[in-house]
Amino acid sequence: MTDTRDPVSSIRNLGPAVEAACARAGIHSAEALRDIGPDAGYARLIASGTAPHFIGYYAMVMGLQGRPWNDCQGAEKSALRARFDYIKKTAQVAHKDEKGRTPMDAALAEIGVVERSQPTSSRPAKK
């Protein structure tokens, strides 16, 4: 059976990079993104490791409304900024471990890509 769902990139303003980020967040179609809406969708992007960016958020909101990304201005843009700040704050707080790390930071620390808080060697530090 052929999958007839529209890709995320079929939504105005959203291209292949957003489609890939959505796939990492478990959003595999335009319909799925429309169903959960831009706020929950963007929160899932952040939770899956996408760095939050206001323009990306409001481009998604505008696209889901069928509008160009730069159509957002004035009071509407200010209201979207407040929504974005709330989404960013709650998505990042909700997905931190007991050490205050995001899942991505914890994974990078585990494989040694980022510096650990304590040295892993028993050798004394060089002076």
C-alpha cells in the first residue's frame, strides 16, 4: 500500500530541513503537524534536539495558516513571541535530566564529545 500522506515540506514555508527535524521529533506528515498544531509541534522539535529559533517558529505558524513567513508583524508578532518564549521555556525544562542537561547534552557527555564535569583520568593535571 502506498503512503498518500503529504510530507511536512508540502506546508508553505517549511522545507527539507524542517521536514527532517519533524521526522526526528516523530512528526511524519503535514497532516500530523496540522493535527497537533504549531505550538505542540515546535515543542516536540525542541524536545528532540532542535535549537529553538523564533523565525522558525513563526514561519511554521504562518505556513500552517497558508501565509508567507514574513506576513507576521506588529501585535500579532509580539503575541507569537510570547507563545514562542513559553514553548521554549517549558520544552527545555521538561526535557532535562537530574543534572540539568538536555537529552542531547547528556548523550554527548556520555560519548565524550563534550567536557565532563570531572576528569576521567587518574593522572594529575598538567601545570
